[in-house]
Amino acid sequence: AEVVTADLFGQVEGAFPGASARAGVVEAAGSGVVFVDGLDAGPPALHRALLRWMDTGEWAPVGGTARHTHARLVATCERVELLPPALRTRFGAIVSLPPLRERRLDIAVVAREVAGALPARTLEALLLYDWPGNGRELVQWLQEQREHGGDPTLWRPRPPTPEPATPSRPSAPCRRERASAR
């Protein structure tokens, strides 16, 4: 928990064994925006520190004294219900996006934004894939293709997402018919 909190708020020298002084993301943001990805996966200590910061504008580096900032917080989470209720109510807006597989048109928009114009067959293959990693997976794949593939007409599209396996049922015994001699 200290490491995650130290990444966000920084730490003072000697805050924990081996700790050297370093600024965190909040301090580096100044009066800008701090982006926290996967807030629901954060430890309770991080949630408490964020609540304090959101309520008072004050934060403290691990092992240090309180400081003040005007930075704003933007956060993502997989499951908002896992956040403490006190933290949930502090956010001005909670936007829920369905998975990318339910927003196929967004795939084309993201692909054009990241990679530019794509051949029709590549775009069709992108639309067929379910992108279980959502936008992150799509952007990463496009960046990898652009770095390694050069010409988009040579990109190897992902295969369509396979259908889920259905449990096998015992098959009915089959009768073997004897071929009649003619």
C-alpha cells in the first residue's frame, strides 16, 4: 500500500526502509490533472488518502507533512461498486462505458485516430474481433503493427474471437448400415 501511495503522493527520505525522497504524480501535476487507472483495485489506504485530498485539497507524501494542490482527479475503474461509498460520492460524474465489442463503430474511430487510413480488409478484421482487453488492447495492437509492420496493407489482422466451447454431449449410437451387394 505504501508503494502505491508513494507513487501518487511521493515520499520523504527514510519514510520506510530504503526510501529516498521523490515527488509523486500529484506534486508533478501542479494545477493540472492526475489520472488514476484502476482505482477500484487500490488499497484502502490509498482510498483514504484520495478522500482527504478530494475533501481538503491537502495531501502528504509518505512520511511527510501536509501540502496543498489544485490538481484535479480523473480515475477509471472496472467496478465502481467496489469503491468505498464515501469516495464514490466525491466524483462529479461517473460514466459507464460498455465493452468495445458492444461499440463496434468506436473500433473504426480509434483505429483511424491511432493508425490513420486502413485498408478495408484490415478494418473489417478489426471489427470482427471482440477485443477482450477493450481499447487498451486495440491501441496496443495498432501501435505494434505500425511499429513492426510499416505498410498497413501487410498487417496481419487478429483472428475473429472464437466461439465459446459448448459442453460435449454423448452422441447417440450410430447404426452402421451394410452396403448391399448389387
